[in-house]
Amino acid sequence: MVDEAKERYFADVLRSHRNKTKGRFPAATYSYHDFEFRFYMDKKGNGGSGLGEAHPVTIGSAMLYGDRLAADASFSRHAEDDTELELLTVSYNIHIRHVPPNLNPMRLNLTSPVAIEERVVTAEGVYDPETGVLCMIGCQEVDGGSTDCRILITVQFASLDAKAQGHGRGVISSLRPKADPLFFDKMDVVLFGMYAEQVAESVSRMDMESVMLVVSTTLPCVFTALQILRAKRSPEASAATSITMLVVLALGYAAPLVIGSEALFVSRGAGRRAALEDSLAVCVGPEPATLWEDLASSVGLALDMFLLPQVAMNAFSGGGAGAVVSPWFYVGGTVVRATPHVYDAIRARGYVPSVTPSNVYASPRDDRFGVAWDVAMPCGAALLAVLLFLQQRLGAAFSFGSRRRSGEYEMVSTQQQH
């Protein structure tokens, strides 16, 4: 099987991948985690829907299957011998789970059980550290107790330097003629996961984002306290502060707590139902948390524009706005709401996202993010802060109400005192 895989690699696979592969790829000196991968079926192909996982048994002269710590230790013992080899001999155990074609294997949920078909493929072949291409011949048991060993598996790992989402792509195909009863349609697969060094970077990023989240949650409390102190010293400030703005802020910061609690209860209830299902069944259905996440992101959008009620109130009130809102409150609050969008734009350029990204700060659960939102929201928030500054600085000259009365005559008394 190894010799056949090597022949097919040099005859067919290498030619199609030689000019497409750039960058660094996992080699014998890397960890077990870098060669282990999970995948799902690409619905653009004809192989149906499903997902699976592949666990390396041997990479070069290192025996890996089983304990991961022992596997990494085996890597370190044999790394020097294997680095000089052009191709590494590999073997894998691959588990493939087929689900009905109308279901999304990456959105399996816990509503109703659906039986799935699971197959195990044992494969042997070669891996080229220069191109990141894995080429193997696999065997699987088929109905009737026979074994099909005419399965070709090719995988192109993503470069360690790649910034695009995904771990690579691959193809599982049959080497038999179409007339053969054991022939099956080609299955295009998409790999997902992260390399070990990417995991380390992700953990560091999550630690930093946790600190940023605490700071961004604490600062609004400080700015609100400063505004309360300003209102106590100036009764006019209390009367001229927009109640709608305060309600938006109160509901905006309280809503994630309520929404998070509701989503937690829903997921716990679904987990209890899943525990009653058979281990060979997958539960599918709409995600209960999606509605709550959409609601939470809409609340975040309202918080981004929290100054709009105050600006509107000042614009349509007849008198001058005065120094109603503390600069710490509206400038600091604007910076706190705009910073996640700026950070999201920077993170999108330098961070390798996974299929299930773990964003602690600037998460889609908290606000609307994306290229358009990351530009529009900071600009809109900054514009509102500038308008509020001009209203408080220029007073009645920046009020619509004062302009309507600018042409009216002032009534004066003509009576003379005797």
C-alpha cells in the first residue's frame, strides 16, 4: 500500500500540487496535534454530507496512536532520523460519519435523533513535508464482510504561515471502475482545526482579550459615576439629560446578562435530552442559541449609538444644551464602544480564524462586526460625540428650535411708569 501510494504521489498528485503550495508545513519535528485533523464533506462535491476525523498511527519511525503525551515523546526521539527523509511513511485511522444530505454536519444540534452511518478506514501512504501533501491508500470493511482496499486519500495541509480560515482540503475517492459495485463517488473534504503554534497564539490572544473585556466593562461604570457626580452638582444637568439615553444604556448593559442566562438554560435542557439518546445517533435541528445571539448583537448595536437620543433632544429643544453631559461620559463611552470594531478589523488581518472561533472580546455575540460595521460604527459614534460637543459648546446656535424662532418678534411692554 505504501509503495502504491508513493507511485501515485509522484505520478499524479505531486504534479498538481507543486506550483500551488507555498510556505512551511508540518514536518517530523512537529507534534502529534499537527498531523491529527478533522474534516467535513464539501457539499459542492457529490459525496454527500458528513464529517470525520483522522488520527495518525505512525509518522515516519514514530509510533503515535494512543496517548498523546507518549506520541509527542516518540516524535522527539525519532525526529533527527526522519528529518533527512524526502517522504515520511505514514499510517492513519480515519472515522467517517455520513449524515442525510439535507443536513449541515457542522450545525448538528440536540432536537431530534437521526441515525448516521459510520465507517472506519485504515490507510497507509506517504507525506511530503516540502509540499504538505498526504497521499494514502485506504481499506474499509463493506457490507457482506468483504474489504475494499482500493481507496485513494489525498490531503493538502494548509501552510503554517497561512492566514485564511481552514486547515486544508482533501479528496477521498475510489480507484475502482464505475461499474464495480464497490465504487463510490468522490468526496471533497474540508479540514478544520489549528496547528499547535496557532493554538498557542490563540490562547495568548484570548488572555489579552479577557483583560480588554474587563477594562471595557469597568470603564463605563467609572464614566457613569462621573456623570452622576456632575448631575448632583448641577440640577440643570439632571433636567436636560435624555431619559431615553439612560434607558438605552441600562437595558444595553443588562440585556446580555438576561440573554446569556436564557441561552444557558436552553442549552442545558438540550444537553439533558441528548444524554437520553443512543450514542450512535446525532441530534439535529435549529440552533436555540442563534436567536439569543442575534438579539444580543442588536443590543450592542443600540449601545454603539447611545448618544443619539441626547443629540436629538438637544437639537430639538428650544434652549441651549449647556454642559449637560460630562466629557468623560460621552468621549469615554464613545471610545469604549468604538474600540471593539477597530480591534476586530485589526484581528481579521493577523489572526487565523477556525470554524468555531473563540473570540472573547469583540465577539459577534456582543455586537455587529464585519468590514462594513467596523467602519460605520466607529464613524457614527465619533460623529455623535462631535455633534454633542458642538451643541454643548455653541448652545442655542446649534439648536433647530432656536432657528424656528429666530424670525419672531420679541413682545415688550409699552406702558410707562408714573
